[in-house]
Amino acid sequence: MALDRAESLVSALVTGRDLGLQSCALCRLTVRASAASARCPRCGARLHVRKPHSIATTASLVISAALLYLPANLLPVMHTHQLFFDEDDTIMSGVMTLASSGSWPLAVLVFFASIVVPMLKLVLLGEILYAVHRGRVRHARQRSRLFRIVEFVGRWSMLDVFALSLLTTLVQVAPLAEIEPRPGALAFAAVVVLTMLAAQSFDERLLWDSAAHG
Amino acid sequence: MSALIICHACDLVHRLDAVSGPARIRCARCRAEILRTTEASIDTPIAWAMSALVLFIIANAYPLVAMKVSGFTRLTTLLGAALGLYDQGYESVAGLVFFTTFLVPLAQLGVLLWVLIAIKLGQPRAEPIASLRLLEPLRPWGMVEVFLLGALVALTRLSTLATIVPGIGLIAYGSFMLMLSSLVTTTPREQLWRWIAQSRS
């Protein structure tokens, strides 16, 4: 829309840090970067030139989530008890059940939201952290685009948790059928929460601070 | 008059002429949205917020869905879905469901309504503004639309073994989602804080 009005100083690549200015993390007011523990004059939020301890926090969250990714996918998340059979479901077998009941679009959706997205998120965050740690980030633009997609899509992984909450609440018609949660659900929910926190604690500007070229 | 705007995502400095009317401006280097303004007056988001509040109350007062299977009928409400996990000993997952589908959406709505009305009435005091500050990091944790898709997945899985009847609660919750997202799009961050700064000066 009004894109043309944003006259950037791209050719010179002037950053806020160069000018001693920063964008308030909360209300995005341009403020003078000053001593620690300063507060934004408009919204009163604490000001930081970069999010404090971003790399260490993100790295520990990514590692914890990666460890939990295995039990989240290998352990059963729910147990179905019906008159003549008992069944444990993992995340993946839930996808298969959806597919075999003919709801292909939903099955594909859940497969992406619950299995592919958390894995992509872990790989991408790990890889970005490694590149920033080495101090040389190639393809910063593509990486930041990927990071944003993954950050945006991440919350959709919760849909399996919500489906489980409805299934376990509704299907309590003993002796006909009962559905109960199983420990895999704990690990799975933890993976989603930890990866969301990891994306939130990562400061995207670090990607650009050590970009190999523009 | 021109102003310097710094991209929150890559720290690049932009010089920007005064923006009038609705605009959406992206960072020239990393394409992050650095400024969005709307033409809507403050009455528009207040109207969205009020209708969202009514729908949220209806969504919680009526059952989301009913399941019928050989003579048995089971109903659940929104809070009932979190409670079901709690009763089975999964308190932390139940808490997460309660937090993301009830607490955060309600807080988001309540705080925005409080702040907007305070601006409308003149001098907003410190409390609504402090609560708006607390709300900001919670933004990604409101998951109304994700819950609705999760409900679709659950009901599809059940439809092979039972009859599923969607309730008034589900329809109200779906409409609540639409109202809440209209509220969020009519209160862009920059504009909200500008309204606050204007009404304080």
C-alpha cells in the first residue's frame, strides 16, 4: 500500500545500534539506547538493545524440546477402551486413523502440525543458533523468512492437545467406550510449549548482526 | 515531518514521512511489518470488543458439542474440556488448555476493552496501561482458532462411532474468534500506543 513511502537507508545499511537508537520491544517507539534498566518513555517497558541472554535461553529450550520430541512421538498419547478391544494411539497412529476414516485433508494437516512443524522448528532454530554462535550467518533473508513462518505456524501444533481434551472428556460412556490420556500427551504438550518459548526468546536481530552480507 | 523508524526484527533504520490514513509498511531489508495504521476510529474496536465479550459469555454458557451413542448422551462445555483432562490426572495439560483457550483470550479482550474505554473517556490511568504491557508477551498464547480446528479433528474421529451434534457454544466460540481477530486488526500496536500517548498529553 504505502510501501513506497518508506525511504530506507538500505544502501548505507544504517542500523539502530550504529545511531545509538533502538526500537522499544513493546510499543516499538524509536528511543535513544541508553544505560541498562532504562524504561520506554511511552509505554514504560524495560529497554534492551538486544533481548538479554537470548542465545543461551533459546539454546536450552531447544535442547529440552529436542529431548522430549522422542517420547512425544514414540509414547502413546491416548488409550481407547471399547467393548471388544483396547487400543493405544501415538500421534502418528492418530494421523493414520484419520486417514483411514477418509478425512485425508485433516490427516495431512495434523501430520504437518504435530510431526513436521515441531521437527522443522527444532532443526531450524538449532541451525540458526549454531550460525549465530559462529558469528557468520549466510542467507540471513531466507533464514529470517523461514524463522517467521515456523514461529507463526508453531502454535498450530497444539491442535492435537485440544482434540485430545475433547475426546477424553466426551468419550466417557463406560462400558461402551472410554478414552483416556497417556503420558505421551505430557511430552507432546511440553514440546509445543518449549519450542514456542524458544522462538519467543530468540532475538531475530542477532541473525542480521552477524549476517555475512546484506 | 519525517521520523526514524527502526525495524524491530533486523534493526535497520528507516526514514518515514508522516503517514496519514491506513498504511502497512514493511522493512526494506527483512520484510517485517514495521508500521501499520488504520483509518478506523476508536469506536470501531470498542464495538468489536463488546460483541466479542457477549459471544464469549454465550460460548461458555452453552455446551460446545453433544455426543450420542446407543442411548447415552455426553455434553461438554469449553471449560469442561479442560476439566476432563484434569479429572484424569493430567493437571498440567489441563492447565495449558485452560490457559490458551480461556484465560489468555479473555485477558486479551478484557484488557483491550479496558484500555480503549479509558482512552475514550479521556485520561487513561496507569493500571490499564500496565496490564496492556503484561499482555503483550502473551499474544501468541491465545489459541481460539487452533482449538476450533482441534475440535474439528476430534469430532471427525468420533463421527465413525457416534452421532455428533455441534452446540450453540461451538458456534458462539467460532464467532468470538472472528470478533477477537477484528479487534486485534483494528488496534495495531503503534496506533494503540499513539492513542494512549495522545489522550495523556
